[in-house]
Amino acid sequence: MPVLLIADDHPLFRDALRGVIDRVMPGAVIHEADQISALYDLVDSCPDADLLLLDLDMPGSSGLGPLIHLRGQQPQLPIVIVSAHEDPLLIRRALAHGVMGFIPKSSDADTLGTALLHVLDGGTWQPETGYGATGPACTTAAPSPEKSLAASVRELTPQQFRVLQMVGAGLLNKQIAHELRVSEATIKAHMTSIMRKLGVTNRTQAVLIAGRLGLNTWRYGAKF
């Protein structure tokens, strides 16, 4: 039986997705996460999952940060974005980062079911327009500079990725060390490695990359 992961912080929408999955794939095994930290644990515990349905806005992060991180840590995991955002640029960016599909939350149950089956059969899915009509994905040109930057970010370790998010959000080394409960010297060492992997020479350039990739949304109290 297929194993599907649902990552969304809205219980009603998770229930709706579960209902669609139960209808089109009776017997499928479904696991859920309602925040980013739980999602990362779930993905680690289900390395052979057949599909992850990922909402881009969850407690602990927003934007493409979680997607970029997951593509680096679990490149074998097929991911479909299920989002309330239908901006054509966001859709193109997500597809450029290797997702199998982008399904607007405004889609009806029949469209959701069709899209899931299409993706599990090896296809890709995206809105045909930026305004809700959906269908099999056409060829989408990837924004090469961003794709190259994301590839560099995927070389970061999980802890380095956390540090980059916090640097992008404007935290100083001392503040990051406090949040991660490590020494300031450890953060400085991480920053040296981060800048080397990103191919930059200073902190400001790293901050700009974090902003460009949407990795600057960390907030105090966020759980990784």
C-alpha cells in the first residue's frame, strides 16, 4: 500500500486531504505533521514514503525554506505542494526546486484526487493558469540562478541550514548561539562553512541569498 505524508497545520484541511486519499487510494497509509519540526521527524522516520503533501505556510517556517531543506536531506522523496498561494512565480519556483506538483487549496475534491493519482503514476501537476485551473504540468523553465543557489544550500548540514535561516532573519551570532544552545565559537565555525558552501565571502552576501530563497522567515519561538 502507498505511504503518504501530509504536512499542514489546519486540521480541517488535513481531514479533507485524508478523505480524498481514502477515496482514491483505499488502504493507503497516511501520516500527518502539523508543524515543521514534526515534519522533519516524520520524514526521517518514513524514508520510503511514496509522497509528501506539503503546505508552504506552517508554524516554524514559511516560503520555500522547508522544501529546499527537504530536497537536500531527502532527495528521493516525491513532494507535492498543496497551497493557498496561487502566484505563478511561486509555482514556477517550486517546480524548479524539484516538486512533482503544485495543487491549489482551492481545487475541488475530484481535482485533488486526479492530481494525486497522476503524480503517483509518475506525472507532474500544476495549475494551467495562475488562477486555479489545474492539469498535467507543461514544461516550466527553471530560474537558473535561484536553482543554482538552492543547490548550494542543499549542501548545508541541518544545523547549518538552521543557522542560515536565523542569519537571514537578522540574528547575531550570540543570539543564534543562545537559541541553538551552543557556543558562539560553534556558530562562527558554522558561518565559515556556510559561506564557503554558498561561494560568498561575507555575512551580508549570505543574508541576501537567504532572502532570495525565502529562508529569512524564522521567528523567535519557532521549532525546527
